Amino acid sequence: MRYALISDVHANRPALEATLAAISARNDIDAVYHLGDLVGYAPWPDDVVEILQRANISGVAGNYDSTVATDYKDCGCRYEDPHQSALAHESYEWTRAHVTPLTRARLRALPFRIDVRPLGGHVAGPRLVLIHAHTSNNLIYVEEMRPDSFLQKMAESAGLNSGDVIAFGHTHKPWHRIVDGIHFVNTGSVGRPKDGDPRACYVVATIGDGVGPSIEFVRTPYDVDAAARGILASDLPNEFAEHLRTGGKAGVAAGTGTR
């Protein structure tokens, strides 16, 4: 089975539309899942949630989704730079004020985790486990620099076995590592990359085909200028537009933390 995995769309409708069109054009994808953080930082939160709903694309809740859904005091974003923290809070307040009750209800309904069993529930594995950030909560950053011991504890807490794949986002930086036969995959970000490449990023995971999991990272060009213009026409900070144009290497890209 071949799965397309998208994450961290962050209300970027042009990026999502281009990504879904690219996935559809492949004609080799069995199912599409999202890994959360559908809203925040761009002016189309309702549109993004509606597009995924109409496409019957299931997924999990990101920290931004669950905090907006429950009207929490903040998005759980963590930045060392006070300016970046202020921008993150401004984005969160804008999103809370602009999402419809229907969008809020749809975000609230998203699960924390999804387990996909390509061979069916009557056999032991392999499995594709989908989360947003970490197996314990959505505010932990699973970055590429994490040691194997950290990933081993994460695998143990999730009940993973050799041959399984666990996919997540949250950091907006794609990477893939195999530890004890388990594939750890950060899918990157569709709508707000932070690796210096402004193109949308998604993953194609092939699992359950009898030869072991394979992971493919795909970059998709989209109309970044249109997304930036949408931000500039809204009440959101202009820095968010520059972030899209640079792939997170300038402006709001400075500082530590995520969405």
C-alpha cells in the first residue's frame, strides 16, 4: 500500500490545493492522511479544513488544531525569541477570532493518533502510526538531532516493532531515520516549510508490500506569491508572507519553536 502523508498545512490554501493536485496526478496513491496543524499563520483556516473534509482525508490533531478547537489560552508554540513568541500569539488570536463554529467542531473531532494496518487487523504488522509531534503529547519536538535513545523510548511508548513506520510533523523540517528496524519519518510541512525550500513538502510511504517500508519525500511548487498576497491582505503579520517566500530562512524563521 502506498500512502501520501501531509502535515502542517497551516491555513495555506494555495499550497494544499497544489499538493493534493500533485498527489492525485500520480495515480499510484492508495490513501491520503494528514498529520495535523491545519490552521494558523495564513488566512484560509476554514477553506483548508473544508477541502480536506470534502476530499474525505482523515488525520490527527496538531497542537494548533486542538488549542483552537478548545479555545485554549495559547497554541502551545514555544519560541526563545520574544518577538517570535509575540508573532505566534498574534497568529493564534487571529485564528481563534476567524474560524467558524463548524471548523472548530471539525478540529475538535480529530483524534490524537491513527494506526493503519495495511495487511489488516488480523495479522501483527507492519503498521503505519500517525501522530502530530510525539507519542505522549503534541508540544514535544522530535527533531533530527535527537539521539537514537530518544527515538527508542518513543517507539517503546507507542508499542512499535521492527518494520513499523511512525510519521509525524510539527518541526516543519523533513527527515527519515531507521532505528531498530523502525522508520521514523518527519513529513515536513505543506504550508509553512522551515528548511529553506519554499515548496510544499509531503511524503509517500510504501508499506505492506512484502519488501519492507520505503519513504519518498516529494517537493511540490505552488503559487507562493498568491499565498503571500493573501497574508498581506489580511490582518496577519507581514513577516508570515516573507517566511513563505524564503522557506523559513528569514523573518519569522529565526527563533526556536513551531506551530
